[in-house]
Amino acid sequence: MKRKIQFFLQSILGIDRYLFWLANFQVFIGRWIYADKEFQYFMQLIPEKGMVADVGANLGVTCVYISREKPGCSVVAFEPIPANFNCCKKVVEKYGSHQIHLYELALADCPGQLLMTQPTEQGVVMHGLSRVVETPENTPLYIDVRALSLDEIPECQPPHQLVAIKIDVENFEWYVLQGGVEVIKANRPIIFCEVWDTIRRGLTFSLVQQLGYEIFVFNGKSLDPFQHQPALNFFFLPVS
């Protein structure tokens, strides 16, 4: 039923108007949308001042929420898919502030171009599941996007202090972190990261541990050290 409703709305409104309508709805009920306890715990950890990186900003709802809840912080947000970015830009113009800086690009381990795709389910464009294409796929929805590394982003350089990073990039997080090694070493931000249970999970964990971080998961109230319990989202916290 949900996919049928989404298909109907995307067909009637068109993808651009549908995404903007959806983002407005999510902003309107944001306090309920972001009742997600993991995300709220991450929000509590963010200092009151500094720069927050939103990697995989999607429609812009998250970066607007961060800027509202942490008015002393600036946000630098990255979204490579054109339709998503256009919506993100409109949402930030309507609800955000001058403290949000947007980049229409992906983050990777080095500058270049990436091929991405937006999956569909039952004819519905799944805007939140856009991902990098690493092996040929039977899909016409290829999108060529620009990529930079986090270490190249001006807002992450002095005099700015990067205090937190949220990463949701559909199994590309290892590359994002590789491209931000120098920034992470210099700033020691807290990192809230979705990590798929693939071979790259071990590579990602090894990298952050080499950078002097401990790995935690949320138990519903607080954080526990990761000991292979089932989880998708992880907190990487710098060792004191």
C-alpha cells in the first residue's frame, strides 16, 4: 500500500515536486521523525559550537534539524544526486540559515567522478537509497557525479573546528573516512555512521581504530562497546 501511494504521488506531482512536498512534510513533523533515539543521542553528543558535516544530506531535513537544535554550530552538507540536491537547496532556503553550507557532490577517498544510481521499487524512485555503482548493473538510472575528499573541503579547515560527522552513504563510508583522515586527525570529531555488514565493515572499523577511535553501539539508553552485537549504526568516539 505504501509503495502504491508513493507511486501515485510521484506520478501526479513529478519527482521534483514530490521530493519537496515530502521534505516539507518531514520538516513539519520533524520532532516526531527524529524521535529516533540513536540520532537523538548523537545530537546530545554534538558540542554547542563548531562545524558539523552531514555526509549524505538527502533532502536537507537532517541538516536543517541540526542547525535548529544546535544554533551555535555551522553545518556543511553533501548531496550528489541532482534531484535530491535541488530539494535540499530549497529546503535550506526555506527553513535553514546562513550557517548551512551545501555541496552538490559526493565525498570519496580522492577527487574525481563517480557513477551513482537511484534504485526503484515497484516503480517508485527510492531517493534515500542512492548509492555508488561499483560493478555494472542492469539499470538505466546512472548518474555521473563529482567527488571530492573531506580533507579538501574549506569548511573543514582552520579556523573552523569540525566537531561532528554524520555519514549515511550506502556502503561507501570506508572511502569517505579514507578521504578525511587528516581532518579527523586534526579535529577528533565524534562520528555517527551507518556501516553495512559487508567486508568493508571490518576495513572501516580498522581504519577508525588506527585513528584513535573506539566503536560503540546504542543500547536504547546509552552506548555499549561494540562486541559484534547486531547493529547498523555506530558511534565512533575518540579515545580520551
